[in-house]
Amino acid sequence: EDNRNVARMSGLLSGLPVTVPGATINRLCGSGMDAVGTAARAIRTGEASLLIAGGVEAMSRAPFVMGKAESAFSRDARIYDTTMGWRFVNKLMQQQYGIDSMPETAENVAAQFSIARADQDAFALWSQRKAAAAIARGDFSAEIVPVTIPRRKQDPLVISADEHPRPDTTAEGLASLPTPFRDNGTVTAGNASGINDGACALLLASAAAAAEHGLEPMARVVGMACSGLEPRIMGYGPVEASRKVLQLAGLSLDAIDLIELNEAFAAQGLAVTRALDLADDDARINPLGGAIALGHPLGMSGARLVATAAHQLRRTGGRYALCTMCIGVGQGIALVLERV
């Protein structure tokens, strides 16, 4: 299907009145988080009182595309996989900034910030173990909406848990994986996030709208900030974005009870946490596991981080959460939540 404004079409197909508008935000991997922050800003300024914000990605359905001929009798027809990465490359961008793939940017981060392969694998194993424990405890049950898939000759299939986690992951297994993205590299399929489908939506309301509709708020958006940096090390983007949003919120990292850091790659996750003077095993970091285990449906992940943080703050009684992630083409985004 051709869906160039997924927010509008989602609203129409969900049964909302046609008078309810919808807009789709594109900040690549940060789109879902940006949607939440943008909705909060609209409510704060009085432009809206009740909004649905979130993100969606169906990477398994991404098509191959072929551009039009650049000349009358062109013999060069290139086909691009639109799942992720560059396609229809802008020549000036290529000349000035390069067109490293996302795994290549992770290799760049690992090299520039001296992130060892063993440390990346340990981080990945930590993510898998935390996710497995959280799933076993039922920690995600409150935030996952089961999806029912009808089948012709069998009972309907109900999907009520994430399929990407690998609870049987071992250190030995991770160490044995090849590094296909660079000779003598460090990034593998095991210490990187996966290619996944997912959708997430959050309901944001003003205090007056929440009272009017009988809604019980879980948390409030304190603020959001974005940053830019060299595309070749895009994974380092959360560092400056986190510093900016903490300054905006008037908080230090010591005041943060929970950190939901999107694990695009273990290399960039470790580079970010070390730059923020956090221990590799700081218990506040992704206590329920991260994208290496749970998956990274690009446009959805940022909204999922915020939803998970809100539920985890309620579960633990913590006050503040920092949600942050890197973004392709060299950006970072961060958002602070406060439990209410």
C-alpha cells in the first residue's frame, strides 16, 4: 500500500472523525520520539488539548525501488532496497559527508572511541538477559496490545510478545559471529539491533483534558532536545542531545532514575554512556533490555522508549527518566519524563 501520511490514514482507519487531522513527522529513527515531544509542545502552547502521538515501521514490507532513467537511452538501471540506509544518493552529500551504511557508522564510532569487540558483545548479552527476565516477569504485558491474525484453516494466531529477543544468547555464540561490515571490524549481527516491524501510540493530554475525560496521567513530558553531528558517527548523537535536554529541564544525570537508551548498536551505546560518565553496567540503563534484544523498528522505537519509561517509572516509583537515541544522517534526540 502507498501510505505517505501514516498518521492521517491511521486516524481515518481507526474510526476517528474525519475532522481530526493527522501529520507525519520524519526525523528518521527519532520520528516516534519527536512526535511525542511535538505533541507535548502543542499542548503546552495551547494549540491542542488531546493528541495521539507515536510511530510505526514495517521493515519487512519495505519494497525495492528503481529510479527513472537519467537520460533518453540510459543503460544503467539501479535497484535500491528501501529497508534502511541510502538510496537515490545525493551526489553532493556523498562528496561532502560520505554515505556510510548504519553498521559502518557503528564501526566508525567503535574505532574513534575505542570500543572493544568484547565490550560490545558483553553489552549485547546484558541486553538479551535483561529482556528475557523482563518478559518472564510480564513487565511488558501492560504496554503490549496483542495482535490477532486470522488464518484460513487454523485458529487465529495471537501475537502478544516480541519475537526478536534471543534468550538463549551466549557469550561464546556472540564471539563467534563474523564482522561483515568491515575487515577486522567489531560490529556483528549479535551486537546490533535487528530489522523489525512495530507500532506504538501514546495519548497526551492537558491537565484540563485529562480531568474532563477521566484520564489518569502516568507521566509528563518535561522537555525534548535534538542535536546534530557528523553523519559518519551518527551513533554518538545522544550525548549532546542528552546534555541539552538535561540543561533545559534543570536536572543532572544524578537526578535521573531511569535511562532508556536506544541500542542501535552496542558500539554507539557504550560510546554514549561512557561520554556521559556512566558505568557500562549502570543499573539505570535499559533495565528491561534494549533494542539489541527487543528490536528497532526505526520510526516506532522512540515512542516505544517513552512508553516503556512511563510504565517503568510507575512500576518502580522513580521520578525522572531520560529517553534518548541516535538518528541517521547525524542527529540525536532526547526527552525527559517525570512521573506524576
